Amino acid sequence: MTSNLPPANYSTDLWQPNRALAKNTELLVKLVFGAFALVSVLTTAGIVLTLIFETFEFFQAVPLWNFLTDTQWTPLFADAQFGIFVLISATIMTTTIAILLALPVGLMAAIYLSEYAGPKTRKRLKPALEILAGVPSVVFGYFALLTVTPVLQFFIPGLQGFNALSAGLVLGISILPLVASLSEDAIYSVPASMREGSYALGATKRETIVSVVLPAALSGIVASVILAVSRAIGETMIVTLAAGQNPRLGFNPLVPVMTMTAFIVQVSLGDTPAGSIAYLSIFAVGMTLFLITLVLNLFSFWFVRKFQEKYE
Amino acid sequence: MLLTKRTLRVSYSMALVALMVSLAACGGEEDTVTTETGDDVAATGDTGDTGSGLSGNVLVDGSSTVFPISEAMAEEFMAVNPDVRVTVGVSGSGGGFKKFCAGETDISNASRPIKQEEIDLCAENGIEFIELPVAFDGISVITNPENDWAMCLTTDELRTMWEAAAQGTITSWNQIRADFPDEPLGLFGPGTDSGTYDYFGEAIIGAAGTRGDYTASEDDNVIVQGVASDPNGLGFLGYAYYAENQDTLALVEIDNGNGCVAPSPETIADGSYQPLSRPEFFYVKTTSLENPAVRAFIEFQIANENKELINEVGYVPVTDEITERAAKRLEAGTTGSVYEGGSPVGVSLKDVL
């Protein structure tokens, strides 16, 4: 290092800093950091490629048409059927129930936190909300199975021990912090000048929130909801534990159903030989899951780009 | 940007909590097998005495049904032979044989006899084994305690309920027997990797296999939970799991043409609970027996004096007579399976050993 510093008795004409070494160091650092950035890209590429190859092999054995039109899903059994919509219907059902709970509750909580709560309340409530996000999903799963279901059974006599309803509700609670926290960020970042402008025109607080603040924060709110939907679709423990593992087509929330993630869990827990059709089927299901969340994320990306309001 | 930062923070905190919980879980997982080592092991005579100077590793893997036996045995064994490490894994009967025939384990636990293709695989890799029956289990058909109609089912009715042809068509109790109520049939059972599933399918349906539209779980507690919370539910699992959950489950008697019989330690032991009584096995690799630690452990496991441990975990040990014959097989190094890859259903161990 010392060689790179000017000697004590230097004169500016004589001392030449070693630029070549600095350049090499810069290049090395750039390469190292680039390699680390590449890790995540390569991982994603690896996952997608694995999914594509195994799914391709799956469709060598099972016609795509059967995959899309069968009304039963029993790949592990003697009478093997591959109707993916059996699993999709269950996933849609639990996700819909979850969003029906998380969207209104989360949005209203966000509005309260951002617009009504004083700074002290906000400072306490927000971390509390984020603690909820830190609860492991296996805990939520047992909460649904052992607490929510028995309580619901008290009100709904026909409700079975494993069911989509309680799994969906608890799934909604688990994604609630995501909706609330991200929407709150979006609402909070709407500039105060817009609210003041609205008040100056004589609008009440409610009118300001509904007609000015919410439309301004819309893109952020939609992004948070879509992120929450993606999370609910991919969520595994809660639905595996509480919704049951009975593949059946339909939208009855009172009986056991099997979601896409629950099926992947079921197969991975057992001892399935690599290359067998049961093994390939989890990749086909994984691919379906991946495509659904990909479409959702693309939609969210497009929506945010199109509707994002830029202020100042 | 705000969005991603926030998400990151949320996921960090989630990961942290998950880590904490898993750490706590690890700490909490203490084995609860009661220890009455001293007398028990002193009584085993030569097997116990060899313990003092013994050291080495014993690798056990296989059936989750047999796991509690091996776990209890290993704990007692290691208490007297502190220099021996016995590792017991759970890969299911089939998964256990895969490792065993690849030469990766010394002992394979199984809740069904070894299949012909597994025998072939072992032969291919030059693995010879000795088959040792150790206990009996009765696969128990269970219903919700509120169920007041299905007290006894015939094997034909069970077949109607579970065969592959029932998939999507048999959905109501009155399709099983006309005077049963018109209530939805909620079915729960083990998944296809389980030895219990294999045995039930073979004993009740035959080669055709079962239906697939039931709640299938490799975790027997899911079956317990499902049937206990569904008044119209029915499931099947190992007797030990019924015994553990008697207050939330009802037992169904099985009529195999000779009247209704409920599984119990007595009916399982005397063979009257048919066709769902099944033997459970240890398979030990002959070359591993050259390792004194493996030999001592397997002798310990089949010793008459240690049968109380099998009762304790909820199974019925084989009779002393069968144990004696098994011990002779071990002594003489008799390899191969007495079932020769065939079905164990309806075969009496006393006749074939």
C-alpha cells in the first residue's frame, strides 16, 4: 500500500500514482460483485429450466388435453387421473377466501394507520402488524386446524375437520400484514400537498381519503394485493395442514380439498422414485403454479407502470 | 423501492422467527421412552454382557410403523453399550429396502415382507439378508364416535368402499349397505408409500389397488384428526394409533366370514383378527453380522426379555416360540424370505418359519 502513496519528500512532478493496480482492483471487485449478482439469476434460470424439462417429460406420458379436462386428480393410485383443475379449484377457493378477508381488513387498517392514527399509535401498531407477518405459517396452520375450525363448527354444523373455509380465513390473516403494510406505505407516501389542496376546496376528511388519497395510491395498493395473492397461492403449510388432502373438484368450502401446494407436499413427503409419473407430476403442478404467479406478477408490473401517479 | 425494502424486512423477520421456532422444536424433542435398563439388560445374559467392550455404528432404516420399536430398543441398548451408535431412520418400508439393497444400511425395518423386486435388487448387489419377524400389528378401521351404524363391516363392504372402481362413484354411506344413512362418506387413509397402505390394499382389494379420491396422508395423526372431526368419516391405520386415541375414535369390527372381530392385543396375537393382522420385520444384512455391534443389537432386539418394550410402544410381540425359531435362523444364518416375495396375507408365521 505504501508504494501507492506519495513519498514524504515528494514533488508533484515526480510522483506517479499506480493507476494500473487501481484499475485491476476495480475490475476484480466488479467481477466478484457481478458473480454474486449472477447467483440469483442463475438460480432462477436453473429452477425454470428444471421445471420445463421435467414438465415436458410429464406431457410425454400424459396428454395436455387430459391434464386440462379431467375431473379427477389421482396420479399416485391405480386409476391414475390427471385433472389439474381439481387442484386449481381448491387453490382458487382458498385464495379467494383469503383475499375476501385480507383486502377489506388490510386496506382499512392501512387507511387508519396512515390517515387517522396519531404518530404514537402508528409507531406502536405498525410493528405489531409486522410481528403478525413473522408468525411461521406452520403455527397458522395448526391455529386453523385446532382453533378456527372447531369454533366455526359451532356455527356451521356441516363443516368438516379439514376444510377450505378455515384454511382460507387463516391464510387471509397471514397475508393481512402484507396488504396492510404495503398499502399503508403507498397511502402514506401520497404528498401532503394533495390532501391540503383537497381540504382547501372544502372537502371533508372522508371525501379527501376516498376521492383523492386512495386514487393517488391505487397502483401501490393493487401491487400489494397482487403480491398478497401470489403469496396466498404459493402458501403451503396452512392449506396442507388445515384444508385436508382430498383431491375433489368444486367450490364447496366446507369439505376437505387438496391445493396444488398440498399435493406437492404429499408427494415429496413420501418416497417417490425419480422419473416415475408421480414424481413428474409434481413438476407439472409446480410449473402451473409458477405460470399463475408469473402472470399475476406481470399484470402487477404492467398495472403499476400504467397507473402509477408521479408527483413532484 | 420502498416496496422491496419493506418486503425484505418482513421476510427477514419471518426467517428469524422460523429459525427460533425450529431451534425450540429441536430442543423440545426428547425421547420419552421409559428406562428400566438395569434389570432388563442384566437379564438378557450373553447379549447384555457382550456390551461392555462393544463399539461401532449400527445403521437402521425403514418402516415408520416399526420405528417406535427400534427407537426404544436402541435407547436401551445404547444405555448399556455407550460406545455403540445406533442410528434409526424413517424412510418407509419401501424406502428402507431401497437403501438396504444398495448396501447403505445394516438393518431394514419393514411392516410388510420384502417384495420380489426388492429381493432381486438385493441379489443384484450381492446383499444377503436374514428375515426376523418381531411383532404383530392389526390395521384398525376407525370411525367417528358419533357413527352409530357402522359397528361391523364385512371385508366385501370394505372392498366396495375402497376399490379403484369406487373412485368418484361410491360417495355415500348407503351405497355400502342399504340401511346405512344417506350421508357423505369421508375417507381417510395412509398414502401410497406406506406399508400399511400396501398391506390393506393387498388384504382387502387384491392387486387392483385402491381409489385415489380420499384424504391420503403419510402422517397417521392427520388420519386421526380427520376421522375424529368428521361424523361421517372412516379411516384405517396401525393399532397403536387407535390405542393412543381411543377417546376420540371408534373401532369397527371386521367380518371376514367368521363373525365380527375387533382388533385388540388378544385377537391380533391369536390370529383371529383377519385379514388385517400383519407381521412386522427386521431384515439384517449377513455381512453386517460380522460387526459385533450389529449382531449384539439385533440379538438384543429379538430377545424374549426385551419384549416388554414392544408392548410398551403399542404392538403385540411375536410368541416366544416364533422368537425361538427366528433366533435359530439368525444363529444358523438362514438367508432369504419365508414369503419368497409373495403376499403375507393369510400366511401363518408358525407354519412357514
